[in-house]
Amino acid sequence: MDLKNSLETYFDRLWPLCRSLTGEGYRRSLDILSEVMPMERLKFESGRRVLDWIVPKEWIARDAYLIDPNGVKRADFKSNNLHLVGYSIPFNGTLNLSDLRPHLHSIPAQPDAIPYVISYYTEAWGLCMTHRELQSLPEGDYQVVVDTELTDGHVEVGEAVLPGSTDREIFFSTNLCHPSLANNELSGPLVMAFLYDRIASLPNRRFSYRFVVAPETIGAVCYLSVRGDHLKQRMDAGFQMTCIGDRGHFTYKLSRRGDTLADRAARLVLRDMGPHEIIPFDPLGSDERQYCSPGFDLPFGSLMRTRYMRYPEYHTSLDNKDFISFEAMTGSIDAYFGMVCALENNVRWRGTVLDGEPQMGRRGLYITNGTPQGKQDRDRAKFWVLNLADGANDLMHIAERSGQPLKTLISVSAELRTAGLLREE
Amino acid sequence: MDLKNSLETYFDRLWPLCRSLTGEGYRRSLDILSEVMPMERLKFESGRRVLDWIVPKEWIARDAYLIDPNGVKRADFKSNNLHLVGYSIPFNGTLNLSDLRPHLHSIPAQPDAIPYVISYYTEAWGLCMTHRELQSLPEGDYQVVVDTELTDGHVEVGEAVLPGSTDREIFFSTNLCHPSLANNELSGPLVMAFLYDRIASLPNRRFSYRFVVAPETIGAVCYLSVRGDHLKQRMDAGFQMTCIGDRGHFTYKLSRRGDTLADRAARLVLRDMGPHEIIPFDPLGSDERQYCSPGFDLPFGSLMRTRYMRYPEYHTSLDNKDFISFEAMTGSIDAYFGMVCALENNVRWRGTVLDGEPQMGRRGLYITNGTPQGKQDRDRAKFWVLNLADGANDLMHIAERSGQPLKTLISVSAELRTAGLLREE
Amino acid sequence: MDLKNSLETYFDRLWPLCRSLTGEGYRRSLDILSEVMPMERLKFESGRRVLDWIVPKEWIARDAYLIDPNGVKRADFKSNNLHLVGYSIPFNGTLNLSDLRPHLHSIPAQPDAIPYVISYYTEAWGLCMTHRELQSLPEGDYQVVVDTELTDGHVEVGEAVLPGSTDREIFFSTNLCHPSLANNELSGPLVMAFLYDRIASLPNRRFSYRFVVAPETIGAVCYLSVRGDHLKQRMDAGFQMTCIGDRGHFTYKLSRRGDTLADRAARLVLRDMGPHEIIPFDPLGSDERQYCSPGFDLPFGSLMRTRYMRYPEYHTSLDNKDFISFEAMTGSIDAYFGMVCALENNVRWRGTVLDGEPQMGRRGLYITNGTPQGKQDRDRAKFWVLNLADGANDLMHIAERSGQPLKTLISVSAELRTAGLLREE
């Protein structure tokens, strides 16, 4: 089965599950992803203090709906789990329409979209529907069923590690806490799982690779409470994977420091891939908020396609299978894998001939015929590597300064090393 | 009486006085300003060596005019003190028109303006008139009266200090040596006096504030000769106040170093106030020439509206009450006071939770409902402060990096401190 | 004889000689240039190892041509030395057209140009002609004569030094290995020789000046093998002189470091001369490849007019006397001499009055009449020098920061020094 089909198959299995920060839907989703990327589970019990946070109760959502005055069932959780406000407390009773209204959510500007609403840290219940439906509700008494429960349980974090030959690490993080939403967020875990698969088959890895699936914010806080020191000591580059499945061009959000290895790798790979956008760090967003908090300040950026909050389907029922593209997702895996290659090959080369150029012709390393127009791109890349390989510059610097494609520089470096003109510093 | 009316009242009293580097008009002007901003007088006697300069003689101008061949009085000093070239030496005699001409000044391109001309350091006499009048002068003999005197006296500098809780100082400097000219220069001393008034009522000042009124160039040189070392040790930011009363947008001229606290405060305050212009330092201009001379090199910039030499009314009789706006002057006081607030609040905060975000919801510090579009500007500012409050960044840096309004950052910092999430580093 | 005529006279004598990396034509060309710029000869024998390179054999070209099936002589080396591929090995025989074709070179896109082709490091022979001629060749047998010889000999480098009062050096390098090509490259040695002449008459030189004429690449490698350490210790700025005779505007290619004294001098001189282009370093090009190799990394840039490979006449018979301009070449000498002046005058001045401005009026150093519009450019330059002459800034820095013309700054510095307001730091 090809990659696109595999992505779609897993998407279809994950789509209907009702995920949240905690609970069965989340656990079942981790199970499915573990078929591709086997994960350990880290568990954090309700009430536990993690850094500045307190782990919330586990939320169980069994059913939720309205029966309108005409006996019609509406906002049926079982038909679309977005109908129920996330972390709703239980409620069972009859309300007339005006008393019910404060509990109903819709988006007037998008009358056919069901909004995604949560109430994690305020105790409340609510139901979501399209604005068109909301406006058509008849006056009268409504039977309300919100069959939920908040109970002691766990926040769970899935973790996978692919070891390399050194103790330096590359880190990938994604979220799994949204219910039936496609780009934000099933695209992230799907891209991660199949990136894992590709890196697993990469021979002679210098770096170790760490993959984390967690509910947004609280999951990252939990994870940092046990792995924060490790990451500070080991991580050379990390990336948040979110909103990575739509048809838009790539967007990279810089780390807090803005010039880390993660940022440099992303800039170079995107530069060579075509139109894209680099945006500065800001302290809102996804789990970069935690990984780039001032106490950790990790080399951690975020590669997206169309970023959160910048597409109208965001956090509505319109962020569905139609909105994403499995073709685009394979391109996202390519981009992430490009950054892996950039990092793996980021050697500080040192030329064996530094005084004057090495005599390339004598070694059969290029064709000189007196017409410099004929210089091949490959030859040009060789001269850049040789000129800048003074032991102080890593290969990314050479790519940054020369403007030559990173892939070409990686390839000619190997050739020059074989010819005895480069050695690793 | 409101601020605008106060400014106008003092303007009207100061306007007719014949000021110069020295003399009665200058002293009387200092007296009037002292009603709002009580000043000490520093006196420097004629002939005294101050730094590289020699204090000039005091100039007394009693009267000056022409009687034309038809008996008409022209260029009457008593009707407009611009008719007499500043520092004219005395002359009494009869000249025919062609002998008189070299002593007459006008502006052909502005035929209705009387130019402002001075001859401080060359002994000469002269009279100024509109070009229209100059061209209409009949041939014949003119009686010339220039009743002036150059005599030993003093250059005087007015100085006021508002103490604060630390020995660090903010410094304001302005000039008072021009006769009846409005934007350049009565706007400067007027804005200073009423800024003094506002700062005087600011509780818990960290900084001390120093205000200096002096004749241009020689006054600054005199002042530096006695306070230069003090300013080098104490001044954190200083500003020249000139051309600050017209209706144009703000112009800030950077200090010699270009990145001082003065420059940063001005950039931020103007950024938040709308269209404005930042111009680089150059060694021409007003008293920044002295305060930014290489031996002092103080953190001293200049906040103006339309800068000197950039408006056609500059140094002519058209720089009068019609040209300025007391409304604009109150805005100028606001801008200066904004810089004072920026400096007073430029704390290096340190978060009490640095590892991961603090749990804001638990503390009631913001509303989280899963729709990040709903993040209030105030919430955004809080996240910026918390993310950058690592003890290394001052609040101006946070404003510079985040783009958030400085006022909002000051306000949320206070709230976060009260909540126990920040402490002063 | 004026400079333009001298340039043309020497051009006409050098033009017909068949130069190459080595050989009689090259040696004869050095002889002619030595009439203007007397040079020592450094010799490097064939087979000698120089840095990473091996000195090639010397190439003797006596004759070369084709006799076509109709008895017509074609590609006659004696009519234009571009007809023979440089470093062709000898050949004598009869070939039919299809066997001959692989040895024939033309440029389809420029049907009237004979290309310049060399084969330095691959043993081969070939003949060049216009594409129009190539297409008109009749079928049949061709008599081929390539009367050449590769023999042990020498690479030779010409060197001239003009001593100065310090041991710091300015370095100029050019090439002489191309046969009848005008802009690339007779313009370089011609401009160098007459620049030498001008510098020789400059009194009180602070710097020593070193001039090197060499075959491209191998000549620079040879020269660095004996003078590399000397240049590393002594050279403050160096320049490659090539493509400096056409009518285009100036192009300066930065050194590898990009901010050396050479780069700063070139930027300032070109800034004051009008439209020009500054291009970044890249490791292709002329002998900057060797002088800026990572082991030497010298402060060495390249001032050209239209750069190599950017004009269609480049490396063809169209790069001839019509393409160049002796007027432009005198302008090139002026530009180079401007850089010499910039370097000679790049003093770190220190004002004798640093606290406040010196009182210029008292010293008769400028006219002050209260109308700053009247400030002369010269006065403005004086204030810049005095403000920045704190002993830390060289004159180039003052020119960079102030935007004032370097020539004016040099002139007013001399005046201020005479007035006792500056001394050399």
C-alpha cells in the first residue's frame, strides 16, 4: 500500500473517535497510531502537580442531545462529536428555549459550520450546532441530555525513540486531543507516525529521534515535568507538528531564540522547496508555548502548512477530510525528512588543501575547458564547499552563504571527501 | 484653567520680549517660566573660558529703526524685534540707500517674511525687513538708529530638579535665546515647564528629573562646563526640546550612539502614537551638538514635531502664533510624558514560573474557551511578558520584540506581579 | 603623450602577441609592460609542485590552419591566434569533415564570433572559427596543421614594488595569459602599469605597493607559494584587476570576509563616483579564488567594470579594441587611485577638543550667520569629523557614517589639523 493510501486508511479509522485531553477516545487513538509508531505511555494522574499545573480529571462523554418541542432530536453527539462542548459537566433536564440559549454555540459568520468549543478549566456544559440550525429552533421546552462524567483518571503521553550513534537528539511533538477535526489535528500524528517509519529505515543515524504525542498544553507540561532536563541537555532541534495536512504552502514558526539549528534547518529546506513563509516566534500557538517557555527555551520551532487561526475552517466542522489532502501530507513528510537529512549531514568539514584551490582537474573532479559558462551547478557547489570548509563553518552555513541547494552540497561533500579533499573536523 | 489655555497665556506674555543669548529679555523670560517651573540661575560672566568657548558680552538693545527720505519710520524694532539683527553693534548716522543696502536683510523667495538674522561672533549691525518692503524703498538719505550696547554681563542658565528615589537622572534641555519666534523657540520652554508640572505630581518617581533652559550652544557649553561630569555619571536619558509646537507629526533625532535608553523610549512611544519619523544623529542641529560631542557622548536625543530647517516659516516672522497650535503642544507634553512613563516602568521582570507557562486559568488571569481568536489583546500582552520575563530583558525590550503597546505591557506587568507571577529582578 | 594615447599605444603593441600560461608571447608581453612598470621575474619550472598544483609544461605555438577540400586556408592562427585552442598538442594529417568536426569549436548563438577555447589540463588539439564559417565548410578531406610543442619550461610572474614609509602593503594583481582579448584581459595589465606610474609619483606614501602580473590561477598559486606568508603578514588591502576597460559602470566583488579595508575603500570610492554595483564574494572568478582561499583569506577584492561572463563578447573575438575604451580605462585608473588615496588617508584622528564643540568662529573656521541653510558642505564635513574624531574611528568610518564625500573629509581633516583641532591617534 502506498504512503497516501496508508495515511488515508489511518485517517479514516481515527476520524470518528471522540478525543479530548484524556479518556477512552484519546487512548484508542494512541493504540491505532502505535501500529505504525510503537509508543510507550507516560501516565499522569488527576490532581498531580506538574510544573505549575494540576492534572485535570478525566472526562467521559457517553451521550448528548436535545429533544425539541416537536420531538426532533438535535445536536446529537453520536452523529458528530463536535455537538458537545468539550469537558461539559453532566446535565439532564428540561429547559425552555430562552434558558437553553446561553448553553448553545454557533458561528453567525459561518452558518453551516458547527464550532469546536471546549471548557477545560471552567465547569460548564454546552451544545454546538450550525447557526442555520440555531436560528430555526422552535420556541418551547427542550429535553436536554448531557451524559458525561468527570472522574479521577490520567493524562497520557505517547513516546517513541529511535536511537542513533550519538546522544544528541532531534525531537518531534504533536497533539491528539481534538475530536473529529482533520487538519488541526489528525494531520500532525499521521505525519509523525509515517515520518517515524521513514527515519527508522535511515541507516547510520547520528542523532537519536524522539517522538511525542500528547494532549495540547497539559500534555506538554506533563512531559516537560519528567523529560525537561533531558531535553535541555540533549535536544539539538525540535519541531511541533500541527496543521500540516492542508493544501497551503509551508509556514515555519521560528523558535524563541530564532537562530537555532531547528530554525536554520527549516529555513534551508523550505528555501530549496519553493514558496513558503517564515514567521517570528510568538508566545501563543501550540506546544511551542511550553517548549519555548523561558526556563526551557529549547531549539524548538513549528513547521505547518496553513497555520492555525489563519483558515476559516479552523476549529469548526469544516476542518474535515475534504479540507485536507493526503498528497499534501506526503509532501509534509518529505519536508520533515529533508530537515532530518539537513541535520544528519550538518558536518563541519575541513579541507585538506586550504592554501589555494586544490587542483581539481588533476583529480578528475571537474571539466575545465576555458568557458566558465559551462561550469556545472555541481562544480559551483564544490568550489563553495572547498572555499568555506575551513573547519569553522558547518554545512548549513555553507548552504546559507552560498545559496546552493543543500542536497547538492551534501552530495558534493561526499564526493570531495572520497577524493581526499575533505575530512570531518 | 486647562492646559491649552495656560500654554496660550504664558505664550502671550513671553512673545513680545526681545530675547538673545544674554540680557534683560532673556532674564525676564526666565522669570515668567519660573512661575510654573521654579529655576535656579547659573551665571557665567563675559570673558570666562567655558570648555573651548569664551562667554560673550551681554547685548542691550534699546531701539532701532530707519527714517526714510519721506520721513517714514521703517524696520522699527519696537514694533517687531526681528527688525534688528541680533547682537548688532551700535550705529547712529545718515546713509544713502546704496550704502545702507549691505546692512539690510530680506528673503527674496518669501517676500512677506522678515528674516531672523544674528551676528553673534562677528561685530556688525543690520536691519531686517520683508523683501516687499526692501524693494519699495525710495532712493535718498536714510537716518539710521541702532541704539545697542555690548557690555560685560552674564550668560544665564535656568535649572530645575525634581528628585526621585534613585540617583539616576532623566534630563531635559531647551533654549530661550530667540526673540519673537514661536515654534523655534517658545514651544520648547513652554512644553518643558508644563511637563515639569506633570512630572512633579507623579508619585514614587524612580528617576530624578533635571530641566535646563539656556541660550543655544553657548548655554549648553556653559552648563556642561559645570555639570558635564555629573551628567556623564548619572544621566540615563536626555532630550532636547525644540520645534515642538507645530501641527506636524513627531520627529525624533537619535543620539550619537543611536541605541541608548533615550532612543529606545522615543522609538516605542512614537511607535504607539502613530505616524512619525526617526532620523539619524548628525552633528548639526541644536544642543545635541554639545551633549553628544565625543567627550560627553550622552544618551541624548531630540523629540521635535517638524524639525528645524524643514518648514519655510523657520527663522522668519512667519514662525508666529498662527503657525503653532496649543492643542499640538499638549500632545507634545503627552509624548514626553509617555517617555517618562516608559523609563519609569522599564523594569527587568523575572517570572516566578519559568518552566512551562503558569496556569493562568487557575488564577483567573484569562478566559480560555478554546477559540484562540477570542484572545484579548491584554491576554496576548500577558503571554509576551511571561515568555520574555527571564530577568535578562527589560520591559522596553519586551515591547520592542513583541510589538505590543508599551502601555498595555506596563499594565499587565502590574497585574501579573500582583498575582505573584513576576518579581523585580 | 597623454594617458589615453599611452594606453592605446601599449594596447596596440600587446594585442597581436599570442599569450598563454607560459611561453614567448607571454614573456614578450611582460617585457613591453616593464617599460612602464619595471618588473622582476619569478620563475617556476615545469613539474614543480606549488601548493597543491604542478607547474605545467611550456606551450610553443608556431602555426595552425586547415586546408579545405577546395584548397582554401581556414582557421589561420597567424591571422588570429584565437583560431587555435590554447595548449593544443601537435597534429599533422588529413581528416574528412566528420572526423574533423569534434576538433572544431564555434558559438551557434554568436555566429560571427570566434570563441576562445583552452585545454590546459587535458591533452587535446582543436581549432576555433565563427559559426558562420563552420556551417559553410564543404564536405571532403581537410589537411590539418597544428604545429605546437609542449616542453619543459617555466611559469613566470612579474612583480614590482613601490616602497612606503611603513611595512604595511597594498597589493594589486592582474593576468596576462589570454591571447588577443581586450577587456579580458589586456585592460588589467594596462591599468595596472599606469596606476603604478601614478602611485610612483605620490609623495610620502605610508603604504608599500606591490604589483603582480601572472597567468591566471597557476600564476597566483605559484606566487602564493613564495609570497603567501608575506602577504598574510603585511597586506592591508588587495585588488584583482580584470575586465576594467569597457564602457560599463564599476562592479566591485567583495573579499571573502566582506568587510575588509579593501572592501570599505572600494565601497566608499564607488559611492562617491556614481552608479555602480557591489557583489558578494563567490569562489568562482579570477585570482580572488586563490587569494581568498581559506588558508590565506586575504583582504582581497576585485574592481571591474562589466564583470566576466556578464557581457556577450566575453571570451570571444568580439572582446576586441572596439569593445573597450581608453577613456574608460583612465576612469578605472582614477577609481583605483581613489582607493589608494582612501587608504593613505585613513587616519584615526583624535580631536584636541572633545568636550563640547570647539569654537569654530573664533578660529575663522566657518561662517556663522544664524541661517543654517547657509552651512556649506565643507562646514558640514568639518562637524562630522570633529564629532567622530574620538580616536576610535578611522576616516573611512566617518565617511561611512556621515555619508560625506571622502575627498571632502580628507581635505577638511587637513585643515582642522593645521588649526590644531586634530592630531593623529
